[in-house]
Amino acid sequence: MRVSLLDWGIVALYFLASLLIGLYYSRRAGSSTTEFFGAGRKLVWWLAGTSMVATTFSSDTPLAVTELVYRHGVAGNWLWWNFVFSGMLTVFFYARLWRRVEVLTDIEFTELRYGGKPAAFLRGFRALYLGLLVNSVIMGWVNSAMGTIINISLGIDRWKAIAVCLVITVIYASLSGLWGVVVTDFFQFIMAMTGCIALAVFGVNAVGGIAGMKERLIEHAGSPEKVEQFLSVLPPVGKAAWLPPVLFFTYIAVQWWASWYPGAEPGGGGYVAQRMFSARDEKHSLLATLWFNIAHYCLRPWPWILTALAAVILFPNLKNPREGYVMMMIHYLPPGLLGLMLAAMAAAYMSTISTHINWGTSYVVRDFYQRFLKKDAPEKHYILVSRLVSVVLMVCGGLVGYLMQSQVSGWELLLTIGAGTGLVFILRWFWYRVNAWSEISAMSAALLVSLGIKLVRSAGWLEFPEGLEFAYDLLITVAITTAVWLAVTFLTRPESDQTLDNFFKRARPAGPGWKAVRARLGDSVRVTDNLFYSFLDWLAGCGLVYAMLFGVGRLLLGDYPRALALIAISLAAGAFIYWDLSRRGWKSVAE
């Protein structure tokens, strides 16, 4: 389909609106680093939560979901659906703590929780490792996906178009800081969802509706029974070649707590933590993170999945399955809606890139430059440096994206190089014995072991069963990394009493892991969190999300009895959470 003048007009209006929002918030963001990186700690829950959702909804995500569905069916999404457990852990155990400690970056937390030179080294190392290296990889796969969309839909050189998108994004992100990012995120999310829903409707209609889709999938799957398996949300453990029991065990029992992954960090972190400690108070922090997880898993996936299923039928022999999503756009959307969809993809892309630019810049400037190179400069100086670093990150992300070919391979790379570190990030809040060397050894072991396994495999000295490479990589890395950091923890001294006391007074964590510190401080610090009820809320939260995710899917696929039953379970879980938080009262739940 040829892109019409109307389509170009819609895309141009979107870019103009993004720039105007950036200009509007530029003066406010330029007043201080708290405003630039933390929005003055004044974000309301629905704005902070929607910004989290918009950031994780990038132009690469529908393409990656299409690839998963194309190859494995709906259940292929368990690669990321397992992170519900981690997300709900953040909601009920960590959202309030992050807001309570009042840091501007989660890396700044390092020198609040730990002390001395090891803590300083860890802060500086993580600032550059995550802010530059890992952040460039993430932006790289987002850039690569957007390049695919532009090249297929517009037929122009993708990197020229990517350069335009990057420049516009870095202008409003560097000018407006976090305020501009979250406000544009809100509108970008609405636009992106509108476009994706429209594409799903046109795609399903193109294959004859849901009934026609099921009929035509028989040609792809081979029998009605296999179609049901292809459409099922239940993982076909041991029944399908792509999901042997070991791989599913890795997803459901290990990956979600063991691996660091942006947007689903065990114990919170990254840009999710940035929104939490930018919220108005602990209540807004908890509600923002809860809304994020509900929208992230229950609202977003099904328009992508339906479009991917239509692509399986209409474009059955694609060498690169992720292109199926873009093919659906250009072949089945009419003029006007195609422009809306292109603007929606640009919105999804820019919301993610703008957040990663602001988030990565906060690490480099706040946790490295200001901490180690120039400590006492005026706020205006740090804002200027932040804007310059934003441009550097834009260039790095563009270069990595030029080299990257697959979003799913990028996901798996980050999951393995961070495997085994998650438990440290979970326990550091609730066990006084964790120290700076615990984190340093965990990060070092995870990186060296995961890369070592890849090198040994590439040399032909080690072979894993076909289809289980990722699972074995992750399980071995987790086992060795966990053994290493636990050994280092017990072989080194805990943090000083002064460091532990100061942290406990500020964070007031509950649980037996701080018994010795509580005994030392006596009644001077009041702990109001209750880990048992937080655990019950965590279970209910997981039930709420999974039941609603599966219920919405069954509803869209015409299985109304099971859909209604699942939605009822989800609502009951939500009612329990509301009852518990109301019973405890917000003064005790979130001071």
C-alpha cells in the first residue's frame, strides 16, 4: 500500500506534538536534577504507571511477540509472561520501600545500603555498565525493530528514518527531563494502543473473523486439535518440541527471580524504580506499580497476538517472522489508519527511547560524573552535562541497533548475563548480611560465566540439546553465580553497624533478616510493613493478572464460559487485595 498524504500528515502532527510537549516542560526540568530525573517527586499513580507501561511497549515488542506466536503459538509468550511473579513482588514488597528511601536513581541506593570503597566502586561500575553498555543494547534492539518497520512500510533507507526519530526523541527528552517523558508517554500509550487495536480488528476481519481464523489455522497446524493447542495460553510442556520440561521449569521457577531484566527487575530497579521514587508518596508508588503490571500483562498483549495469528495465515512462509506484523500494517490498513499506525509505532518507539535516554543519563551523570568527577558544581552545570550525555547515548543506541538482527536474541542475552544476580537484589532489602561484595561478585560471576559458556559452545567444546541452549545457559549461570555470591557474602564482613543502622532508620524494612539491627535500635524506629500479608497480596496479585490475561484471551477467541470464570477469579483476587489494604489502612501500608 502506498503511504498517502493523509498518512504523512498524521505522522507529522504526532512529531510536532511531541516536540511541543518537550519545549513546554523544558524550563521546569532545567531547574534542578530532582526535576530533571525525578519530576520533583510529584507524579500521580496513573501517570507514573502509564509511563512504565508505555516504556515497556516499544516498537520492538509487537514484532517480538509476532515472532514468538509465529513459531510457537500463543503460549510462546511464556518467555515474558513468567515475569508476572517478579512484577507483583515489586508491587507489594518493594514499591513503598523505593519511595521511602528518597533516592534519585536505584544505583544511588548502593551507597545508602552499603559503605566504604566497595560501595563507591559498585556505584560507579554499575552506573557505566548499566547506563552505557546495557542501555545501548536495549536501545539497539528497539532501533533495529523500528528500522524494520520503516524499511518495510515506507520503502526508504531505515537508518536515515531512524536518525530522524532519534533526533526528535533526544531533543524533547533532553529538554524536558522526566516530566516531558512521562507526559508524552501518557499520550503515546493511548495512540499506540489505538493503532494496535485497529490493526488487530482489520487483521481478524481479513481472515474471516475469529471463526474463519480457527478454520484457516488448520492448514497451518494440521488438525483442529493442534489449532486448539496453538491458540492455548497453557504451555504445552513436553507436548511441543519447543517447550520441553526443562525450558518451562527455567521460565516458571528460575528466570523471574534469578535474572535482572529491564522493566522486570527482581526487587524493582531501573526505570520502574525511577517512577516509584518519583511518585507523590508511598501509596502512589504502590498503585502506580500495580496499574503498570495490570496494563502490561492484561491490556496490551492480545491485540498483538491476534494480529500475529492473522499474519501466520496471510503470510505463512516468512523467513523473518517479525516482519509479519509490519506486512499486516501495509497490506490491510486503509489510508489514514495506516498513518495512525505508523504514528503509533513511532510513539511506542519514542516512549521507550526517551525513557532509556533519561534513565541512562541519570546513571552516568548522577552516579558517576557528579559522584566521582565533579561533586560541587551548580545544578545548571549538571543539567547541561545531562543533555550532552543524552546525545551520546542516542549515538550508542543507534550504532548497536545497526548491528542487531533479532529482538528475541537480545532478550535472551540480557537474561543470561544477569542470571543469578536477582536474588541479591531481592535479599539486600531484607537481610542485613548482604554487603557490597555480594553484589560485585554476583554481577562479575554472572557476566563471566554466561559469556564463558557461550565461548566454550562456539568453540565446539560443549553442546546442549537442541532448543535447550537458553535454559542450560541460564540454569548453569544461576547455579554458579548464586554459589559464588553466597560464599563471598559469608567470607567477607557485613556492613558496619553505622551503615546498617542508618539504612534501617530510613527504609524500615520488615522481617527476621534485620532482627539484630532492630534489637540494637530498640523502639526508636517503628516498622509498619507486614511480610505475611504482603505475601498474600502477592499471591492474589499474580492470580489477578494471570486470570485476567487468560480470561481476556478466551473472551476474544469466543470461549465465553471459561472467559467469564477466569475474569470472575481475577475480580475476586482484586477484591481481596482491596480488602486487605483497606483493612490495614494506608497509614500502616504506606506511611
